Amino acid sequence: MDSLSNLIHCCDEMPSDGVSICWGPARFGSEDLGWCLVIERVATEDDLQVNQYLEEVGDTLWTTAVEIKCCPYCGVGLTDARSVMSSEDFGYFIHIDSSGWLGRRC
């Protein structure tokens, strides 16, 4: 995987904002590489009015990353997904809440 087009999956079925599918280091404390579905919610003008910790429109409120083997939107298998014999060691996820003064990892 040496070109940027091989590191990002895009399809017509994906939402245009807030969702990406990318290849890279797993965000789960392991050294593995893999495909992740990343969903992100960013601040709007309304969010700035109700949350004193936000400074600008576009600040990240929360991010969720899920380890995947295929695109949940179009169904295509993602090449070189971390091959694991046991399904017990696949499907890690992380949720990072950045909406407060202290960010939280869940």
C-alpha cells in the first residue's frame, strides 16, 4: 500500500460528511495496521452557544473508530484487512469524547 488512494476507501453510498474509512495504524493500543471506520461529529454554531468549552465551529465533539474488514456502505471487502483466525480478536473500537474540558476515551 504505497499510494494515498490505497489508504482511503470512498464509495458513492458513504455520507459526504463526518465519515471516513482509512487504512493505518490501529487506534486501539496495538501495533497492527488495519482498516477503520471513523465517525466524527464537529461543532456547529448552535453547539458553541450551549457548550462553553468549544472555541470554534468545526472543533471535534467526539470521534468513534471501529476496526472493519469491509465497507458497511457498499459491502466491498477491504484488501489487506488484518487477517485473524479468531473473530474474538477483531472488531476493536474506541470512542473519544472531546466535548468537555477534559477529553475522555471510552
